Amino acid sequence: MDAVYEIARLDAMHVAVQESADIEAQFGQISGSRPVISIMLRMRDQAARALVELAHVDPEDPKAIRTLQNKVRMFSEFLEFMQKIYLEGIEADQELTQQNVDEMADLAGVSVDDGGIAEYLKEKPSDDN
């Protein structure tokens, strides 16, 4: 794999982890700045009003119907993007963690793929013979 590509991929994974952590932190805060939640609340209210208006809009006015539907769709897509960003960050963190463990095991000469020391000791001839 090209080294520049790998550096860019790892950087993108770190960004994904940070974005996911930022989202998670905003949901864990009781007070303070929580822009994601503020945006979600405003979009939810706008979508709810659009749903109410949709029940009363002129059925012969496709432009008005589409406008209201788009307000609801925007909120739905925002939630999908939030979930995707959050889950991608979790997956990236797990992959980075595993890469770090694999790299450190390699540097230490530890091989967990073949059963490690426990497997070695089972296969080693006994000194008692």
C-alpha cells in the first residue's frame, strides 16, 4: 500500500474518531455548548410543523407539498448522517486500536495468531525426559 495513501487513511480514521467523540460528548453534557443538539431540536421542530402543515396543504399544490416534504426529509437525513458519523468513528477507533495492538505485538516479537506462549509451552518438549 502506498505510504502517502496509508497516512491519509489513518488521518481520516483519526478525524472520524474525533467527530464521533464530539457527537457523543454533546449528548453527555448537561449544560454548555451543544450545537449538534440545538440543530437537531430546531430541525425536529421544523419537521413537526411541516407534518402538521402537510395535512392542511392544498392537495393541488405540488410545490407546497414538496417544500413541506423536504423539511421532513432534511431532518431524517440529518439523523442518518449523525448516526453514520458516530458509527464510523466507533469502527475507526476499533480498527486503530487493533492496528496499534498488532504493531506493538510485532515490535515485541509476540505472535498471538499462532496461540501465543500457551500454545508454545504445550508443544515444547518437556525437560523431564
